[in-house]
Amino acid sequence: MKKAAVIEFKNVIKRYGDTEVVKNISFKVEAGSLVTLLGPSGCGKTTTLRMIAGLEQPSEGQIWIGDQDVTLLPPLARNVSMMFQSYALFPHMKVIDNVAYGLLNQGLKKKAAQERGLEALEQVGLGHLGHRWPSELSGGQQQRVALARALVMEPSVLLFDEPLSNLDARLRRQMREEIRALQQRLGITAVYVTHDQNEALAVSDQIIVMNVGVIAQQGTPQELYQQPNSEFVAGFMGEANLLPVEKNAQGYHLGGLPLAHATGAKNDATQVAVRPEAIVIKAIGEPNTLKATVKKATYLGMMWEIELDTSVGNMFAISADVLMPYRSGDEVGVALAPYGVSLISEIPKSQ
């Protein structure tokens, strides 16, 4: 495997006609790290990935891979491999020939190409299936073959475009763990596109949240989940209760509950984002609690999902106290944990 490379975007803009789909973004992906581009459909994340691959060229700005300006270079000159949402395996070729195909196109002899193809298959745990046809493999196995085909080219950068979207929930969890373990073992630089927040949290060193062509926030999974900087990021990175806050001489509070442990904006907050697991349900009347009424309680085996009516608005809570028989109409007290509470300054305007 070739040396992992840094990726850097410098004031990159991408236009289609008069429409800017990527709006002057700058970011850096450290060598050997996995960075996820996360956001809703149409936010610009796939276009950004395709610009790294050379499948799209920026309208303005520069893209660097390692110490080379690749802004205008074609895909084959970038030493980048991409794993697409569709595995695109050739049905008329056996697995080993699918994996070795790119090497043969580069002029490598068939025997040498197949030897390297077998090594790549062994890296993904399929060395024993090189003789099979793609139609004889499960969806998860086909995904591994596509990954081996990308790895065999010994890229400096590996790109993933929604790689798990065609798998069922169980296989998605298994494959995301395998992709992350392989990336760490090889030390390769990887950029991963998804709209699935749990997937992003599970595989990433850093997450770049995109919205309408701009970077809404960048940070570690923990930073983005625990310290969102806007209503959009708070809501996109999982469930969040967005509630109005007030300020007095002692600081911010929520219906009388002090927010001393809250992260985020300290001077001009207008809202607070409270994660469902940060809502602590106590007995009615306990000190430092907010009075609430249970609107709905749903038992899910490992936890309760609870909808609460309070003086500051509706709240959605998760409780791991599975032995507590929560019922609609119960009056309870609500306190806040010293985590999962973030002050937000304002609602960002669409750009």
C-alpha cells in the first residue's frame, strides 16, 4: 500500500450553470484518517467526493492530494480509488478477474495481476472465493469484492460513496465495522459519504456536516453530537429537543433549571439542544426539577421512549430504567444530566 496522503480543499466552489452546489468550502483530511461527509440529499457531499476523485472539476479553488495540486488532473493521475454505491461487478468475470481488472488495464501481466488480486481478496476475508461468479455471492460478499477491487490499486486515498446503502441493517453494522478496521489497519486516508448519522458516528475520525453546499460544522463524532453549533447540526446528528432559554444574573436556565453544564454559545444563546438521553426523569416535586406530564410512553425492551409535556414545551426522553412502569398521564420531575446539553445562538439562515 502506498503512503497515505493529506487531502486539502482551498476555497472550492462548484457551479452547474448559475447554481452553486458547493459554496467556497475549505477543509483538510489528515493522512491516515477517515473523514465522513454527512448531510441530507442535495447538500453537496457527493459532488465534493467526486471532485476529490477527479470525476468533477471545481469551478474555482484548489484541491491538493499530498504535495500535488490535482485540481485539473484526470482521475487516473490522482492515485485515488473509489467504491461506489453500486458495486458494478462484471457478471461475466469471476471474482478474481473482477478484482484484477484495473491492474490488467494498467498493463500488468495476468499472473501478477491475479496474485495481487488474491492478496486483496485475502485482506477482506474472501481469498477462498476468487473462483466464484459474482452471482454466487451474497450482498455482503459482493461489497467486499468491490472493496478488494479498490484496494488492489494501492491508492493513497480511498473514497466511499454510500457504500452500505444496498445492505440490510444487520449487514450494514457488520460491514461498517469491517471497513473501519481495515482502514485503520492499512493506515489509508479515506473519505466516506453517507446520510446516515449512526454510520458516520461509528466509522469516523472527523465528520464534516454539510448543508446547502456549505460546511455547517466539522469535528470529531463526540464534538458534533455533544456540542452542535446550530439547530441544523443538533437536529441532524440524532434526536434533539430544541427549547427556548432565558438568562438571568446566574446564567442561562430552562424553565428554572440551571444550564451551568451546557456547552456551546455563552453570550447570545436563544435555544438549548437537549439530547433525549440527557433528560433524567425523577419523582414529582424533587429539588431542581421541572414539572412534567407523561403524554406517551413506549416500551422497547432495552429502554423507554417517553414524550413529556412541560411548561417550556414538549420533550422527548429516553430512559434505561426498564423496570419503571411509565404511563400516560403520570406526573414526574425532569432534571438534566451534565452532558448532552448545548446552547445555540441562533437559527442559521439558508444560503
